[in-house]
Amino acid sequence: MCLKRFSQDQTVENQWENGGRETIQVCYYKGCEAVYGEKEPLSDKTVTHGLCPKHLEICLKEIKAEVEKLVDKTKNFKVLIVEDSTLFRESFTLALRERFPSIEFCGAGDGEEALQKVGTLRPHLIFMDIRLPGENGLELTRKIKTSHPDIIIIIFTSYDLPEYRERATQYRADYFFSKDSSAKNIFQLVESILPTRV
């Protein structure tokens, strides 16, 4: 929205005590453009951007509604991260938890632990590394998909090779992502998987 400069007859003229500069607070909410509050300095600008009290309250309610919607979508949603590097698993979990605080996250360092947690946790989504101690992530994906076809599995690996992508498809993985993918792309993928309220 473009803010227009208000003329003197539209505003009350007040001088800023320290320096004599004048600033105008103008509400930017959906074309409101109301002048509000006390005049305060903002660097050397003559128009400050903000929300009048009425629209500040509306915006806070809108933000709260968006947060509640996200919390509701993620409530009881469970994610298992199968990764043998403890450092990577924990840092990846932390990044996802910060973005999706209501999701339940769990980790596994190898195939045996992963199968055990699939049985007890019943995750909705699994991030699966390929190179794991013992059974590799592709074989593990095939096993899990055989017994739990509804679990969404994302192959998440540093080895973005055509043969791995082909085998991931053969073993019924739902997605194949490189660990070099941006956090934004990963977050968007997770958001697309989250259930939508009916």
C-alpha cells in the first residue's frame, strides 16, 4: 500500500522535543491510513508505519488464528527421523521443531531401532537416510511400506544419485530429497503433507 503524505489540516502539529523533527504515525492496515497516537521520531523520516489501536488488535487476532490453525493441523502428527549421525539428526529435528512446535518428533540411529519405533510410535512421516548401520534405508523403506503403506517416507540423503532415486521409487518411497535442499523447501513439503482440517 502506498502511504500518502497528510497535509497540515489533517494532523495536529506537534514538535518532537529533541531536535524539533516531526513524524506522522499512519496505519498501514488494508488502506486505513488513519493518523494515530503520539508523534514519535523514526530516523529522519516524516511518516512512520504502524497500526492504529483498532487494527493492531485485529492483526493480533489474525496472527493468533493462524498459529492456532497450524497447531491444530499438526496436533498428534508424528515424525520419525532415521539418521545414523546423531549431530545431524538432532540439528535437523531442532530446525523442524522450531517451525512445527506441535509435531511429535522421534529419532532412530539404525534400521533395527527404526522398525521398533515404527511399531510403537506409528509415525505419519519418516525422513529416511540411505546409508545406515546394518540394513540400508532403501531396504528399510520397502519393509515399512509393506507393513505400513500409509506412512509417508521421504528418502533424505547426501547421495543424490540417479540409481538411488530409481531404487527409492521401486521401493515405494514417496519423496526423494537431497540434504542440500533448502530449509524452505523441506518446510513446504512437510506443510503439504500435514492433514487439512475437514
